Amino acid sequence: MQKHTDPHTEGLPHRKPAAGDLSPQGGDGADGVKQPDPPQLVRGIGLWQATSLNVANMIGVGPFITIPLFLQTMGGPQALVGWLAGAVLVLCDGLVWSELGAALPGSGGTYHYLREIFGRLPGGRLLPFLFIWQFLLSGSLELASGYIGAAGYLNYALPGLNETLAEWHVPHAHHMVAAALALAVAAALCRPVRSIGRLGLVMCGGTLLTVLTIIVAGFWHFNAALVTLPEGAWRLDRGFALGLGGAMTIAVYDYLGYYNICHLGEEVRDPGRTIPRAVIGSVLIVAALYLLMNLAIIGVVPWQEAMRSQHIGVDFIERLFGSRAAAAFAWLIIWTALAGTFAMTLGYSRIAYAAARGGDFFGSFAWLHPVHRYPAISLFAIAGLTAVACFFPLEQLIDAAVVVRIAVQFIGQIAALHVLRTTRPETPLPFRMWLYPLPALMALLGWLFILSTRSGWMLRGAAAVVGIGCVVYALWRSRRRD
């Protein structure tokens, strides 16, 4: 009898159901009747869609809310060195993601890698659990910062929006708008992944139009005399190191998303080739766009003014073309912001789904919509947590999202890749990073440098998240054993 082969999974290693796996394969029931297979994710994302989702995720509203904060970290345009250092860091880390994503393509990204690599070791299930634990916080904070930025530009595009809502007795109007946007984007993701891939291309197109408008307009009207450095800009002292650490933190926040496609590994066609190309390609594209956009802005808006701007994107356009053009451009920035959160929410919804399917999280999160095959409960749980996080201050959201993510996810993956290479030589590696282990070591040093420059309360908060997670894990495992 001819064996049936799924064209979307042909050539990939067969994943045996793990203990506690909540998505088992179909089989014979107790009465001998063949049981239908449960709904499965569909491999419908190709290279162009994967790269577009990454680029849209990486850009988002990030630079339009962080450029003033970025200039403040080092007190002048010398902060651009932070963009370059951040680009090198995420490129090195992107090679780690690429190798793991190509070798172990699956939903959930980091969760999947940590579980596959450490799950067989004594106590090895702790790291995957801690990742999900911190992700519920850091992922929601990261998404919320994007919606808060979008709400700020929406208030510019619709003057008096917050005042009108206040007259209607809507409390915390700005934050309520951000929370409503989070739920609206989640609703837009309730569709098949092939449709989402096509929509991702369209949204990425709008994002590139927004960024290229600033770059072209800025260099067309570029005034080199505005790009001046303050006295002592390159004095290499402790203040410079702390400022560079702050600049790199913001740069990493703006680059976050270069790994988004890894969260969708089960929905990617030919993941061994597609994932590394999408990750590396998106980092190079966005790094070039960010550098050009920053130069374009400070060549039109004096950096001393840009540091104090609340809406740097529209202030830039208003200076060149007037307030009417700025109001119209605000809608393009809103488009860009929602394109980023759209791609981010898509990837993040697959993380809790994968953990539940693997038996490491609440089982209800493994439920797929029977028709459109998307993890509905996981999707709206992430959206709900994000809506709550929208009520926190923006700067604290950015710092906390990066620090908590570094503590478990990025450093944990570097260790996981080392364990995979040294203890599991039988695992096929469709992509191998160049000059290993040098890029992985550079990424590790970069993450440790950022952590060393963060405030004590932020580091203590990250340590508390990890510590509480360990306690909850011990209680959870004890209950499962009982």
C-alpha cells in the first residue's frame, strides 16, 4: 500500500508525541474505529512572507517613539554608535536563532528549542517553563509599548480624541485606546495562516513606504550643519559606557522581532532554508533602514529639539511640508505600528500554544480553531494581557521588556545551541553559523554588557521574575506528580 506523504512536512523529522502532548496524532479508538486527526497547523509561509513578517515586526512604531529617548541616552547624535553596536549584537544572536530554527523547526520558538534540548536532562523542564513564565510578562510589555506609541500618534491624527473620550467619562483615555487596539489586532488575526501571510506582505509594504518617505525626504533636505557633536562626546569613561548600554537597550528593543518567524516554525515551508534567510535578511534590511532614518531626521530636526519631541515622525514632516501633511503622515505611522504588533502577536500566540501542546502549560491553550487552524485561546490570552499592560508607563515597558527577555531567553538559547552541538551530534543542522562559536560568544558578551549597565531595581525585578518562576515551577511539578 502506498504511503501517504504530506507535501508540507515531507523531508522533516517526525516529531514523536511527548509525554503530556495535547495534540496527539489520530489513531484507532478503543472500539477499533479509526479516529480522525486533530486540527494541525498548515505550512503556508514562504520566504517573502517570512521576511515581511520579520521586517514589519522589527520596525513597527519603535523608532517613532524611541529616537528622542535614544538621543537622550548619550546626549547627542553620537548615540548612533548604539544603533551599530545593537545591529552587530542582534546579527550575532540572529545566527543562533537561525541555526536552532533550521535544526528544530516548530511552533513556539525558544520554548520549543529549550524543551527539545534540555527536556531530556534531569530538571531540564525548568528552563522551558521559565521561558513561558517570563514571556507572559516580557511579551505583553513589548506589545503594549507598541500600542501606546500607536495611540499617541492616533491622538495627533485625530486632535481632541482623548478630550472627547474624557468628556464621555472614559477613564485613562489614552491607555484605553491602546488596549482597544490590542484587542482589534487580535481579532484581525482570526484567519488562516496563508491569508495572514498575504496580509503581512501588504502591511510590510506600508511600513517600508513610511520609512522610505522619511529617508528620501530627509536626505533631500539634509542640512549637515545640524549634525554637530556636544563637547566630550567621545570621552571614554563610565558615563559613556552607561550611555552606550542605554542606547543599545533601546536599539535592541527596536530590533526585536528578527526572530519572529522562528515562533511559526511549524507553519513555514522549507524551514531549513527559509528561517535562516528570513532572520539574517531582515536584520540587514532593518539595520540599514534604521541608520538612514536616524541620519535623515537629525539632518532636518536639530537633535537638541528631537530629544524633547513627543511625536518625532510627524514633527519631522511638519517642519518640511506643514501641519496638514504631518496629520496625513501620522496615519502611515499608525499603519506601521499596527503592522508591527500584528506580526508580533501572530508569533507570540504560537508560544503558549506550543507549551500547552507539549504539556508544559494549561491544556486549553493548545486548542486550535477547527476551521481556520489558529490557536484561538492563546491568541486572545496574549491580547488580554497586553491590554492590561497598556496601562503602564512607556519607558518602563521598554526597559523591562528587554531586561527580562535577556535574562532567560537570549542567554538560555546560546547555552542550548552549545549543548545541541556537543551532546547531540546526530541532529541534522541544515544551517550552521559561520565562524562558530565566535558569533555566539559575541552575542553573549553583548547581552551581559547591556545587563551590567541597567539600573539595580530593573535587574532585581528580572531576578524576582525568575525566582518566583522557579517556586511556581516546583509547586506545579509537585502537583503533577501527586
